[in-house]
Amino acid sequence: MPKDAAVEEFAGLVRAPKAREGRSYEALGRRLSVSASALHRSCSGAPPGGVRRG
């Protein structure tokens, strides 16, 4: 699987519970012990840790 396809697949898996449950990134992050910003980066397809591609 190409890297971008894997990133998009992961982002979709992270977005699904947010859409299904109507929760904020902050609320989901508390449940998962992950920061809201990390979840937001994952949902947008950004690389982890604030690393920029390019």
C-alpha cells in the first residue's frame, strides 16, 4: 500500500468514531489518552509529531 493511501486509511479510521459519536477531538483524546492536537493531525492526514512533509 502506498504511504499516502496508508495515511488516508488511518485518518479515516480515526475520523469514524468522531463522526459517529459526534464528539470533539478533546473528548475522544481523553477516552484514548491522546492529545486533541494529535487526533486532529491524524484526521487531517498530517504526519505524527508535527513533522512536515515536503
